[in-house]
Amino acid sequence: MGLEATNHTLHHREGWRPTSVVWANLKEGDVTRLEPVAGWTVALVRHGDQPVILSDRCPHAGGSLGRGWVEDGELVCPLHRWRFRLPDGGCSNIPGERVERFNAQVRAGRVWVRLPPDLEAGPLDSTTLPEETDPRP
């Protein structure tokens, strides 16, 4: 087994999952909706030289944060413009609201996300989430 395969196996056991995203293809402020990462849909933001991964669903009305945009260092929900801080996932509009922020890193040119053990089993039932369209042109 080669070094890359060994690293992949070890990372996988520690909760790290590769995404399909090639880091070099993202520019500052890009927002990408990723699905599935171990069955979960997440939002990826290029923030400087760091990947930031937040859960995809806004707690307000279930909008896809991966279809949002970055404004003043915050990820903006496309449905009602709730704003989430990139460093911690906290909502700047409504104190006490937040979205999950996951550890992320770039390895071998790809973005990896680390899911907590309780999330690795798969997503919650999302059949009640609303449909939405991207309001931006």
C-alpha cells in the first residue's frame, strides 16, 4: 500500500472524508454546495488560505448556505439573508443561532472535512426541507 493510500485510510478512520473539490479551482470568497460528504450536504467557502465548511441548512427556514455568498467575512443565506460568521458558524443577525462548523483542511490538493463521530452514521431525515432556487442572477 502506497503512502497516499495509507494516509487516506488513516484519515478516513479518524473521521476525515475527502470532498470532490480541488482547492486550486476555488478563488477567494467562492461558496460551493457539496453533497454528499458521508451522506451530509455542507457548504464550503474559500476564506483566505483556509477552507471553511459549515452545515448547509440555515436554521431559520432551511435555505441552502451552499447557494449563498460571502459578505464582510460572513456566509449569507439566500432565502432571508441570515448571516453566519465563518470562524465559528454563529449567526450575527440572531444571537444564539448558529450552524455547525466542521474542521477542514487541504491535503494533496483536495479539500477534506472531519465529521464528528455522531454525524458519521448519516444525515437526519431531510424530506421536510423546503425547495429553493438561487435568487441571484
